[in-house]
Amino acid sequence: MLNQGWAIACEVGFFGWVGCTIGFIFRSFGEEDSFYGKRGLFWGGLVVIFYALWVLGMLRA
């Protein structure tokens, strides 16, 4: 049986994962092959959190 709360968590996790991955790409890398470590850590952490929420939502929904 489908649990609506976990289904919503699955959708939020997926769209958050995709959005934060795009944010990581555009905000963590600068011009001339430079990498911003603090920004990368922030956006990378969000990628991991939303990915975990997506997977958990798929397992529980």
C-alpha cells in the first residue's frame, strides 16, 4: 500500500537531489579550473542528504 507521506518525501528527495547537483556544478567550480571548497562541501552535503531522502522514500513508499 502506498504511503502518501513517503511518496512526497520521495519526490522532494529526487527534485532536491537533481537541483542540488546542478547547484554543485555551477556554484562549486569557478573560472580557470578553480574549485571552491566551502561551497563544494555545502552543495555536496545537500546532494547526499537529498539522495538519501530519495532512496529512503522509494523504500518506504
